Amino acid sequence: MKLEPKSIGSEFAFQVVSSNSFYDYLQGASSKAVQAGFSKSEISNLQIVLPPRNILDHYELLGTIFWKETKHISKFQNYLSKTRDTLLPKLISGEIRVLDEHIIENDEAYL
């Protein structure tokens, strides 16, 4: 399924299709079919309550900010995980040691 919101913002549309009620609706539509799946007509029968345009616009703005921050945090988590995975084996093997605020590597001190 490809999401192409036309009259609402992509953030609001994403929240709708990410909701449990949307998932439950799709499961119900899929279970009625002989072959698993659903059709465009079944999706078009789904009724969604839309807030006024000004609220949708504000939601889109806030949603975009939150989404960008979430992506930033995710990248930082990946960086921290890679750093941990790189340093941990070296710490365990004794290749590097941590003393106070200094890192000791091959008997040379670095700040």
C-alpha cells in the first residue's frame, strides 16, 4: 500500500494508518476475502474524522518537528551503539584501559 495523502498532511495520514483501529479495520476487511488482502474499495469505505484545517496544519508542523527529532535521536543511538561495540571488546581484552578521565592505550595517556 502506498500512502498519498491529498487533503490531509502526511504526518496526520501516517498516524491514521499507524493506529490500532486502522489495523483492526484492515484485518476485518482481509478476513472477509477468499484470498488474504484488501481492495481499494474497502479502504475507501473507512471513515475517518478529520479536525478543522487549521488544526491539521498545526499538527503537520509539530509532527514534522517531532519526526525530524526522532530521526536525529535514532542516528545518535546508532552512533552510540557502534562506539560501544567498538570499545567494549578493547576494554574487556585490556587493549585500552580507562583511569579517571584518561584513556590509556599502549601505555600512552590521552585526554
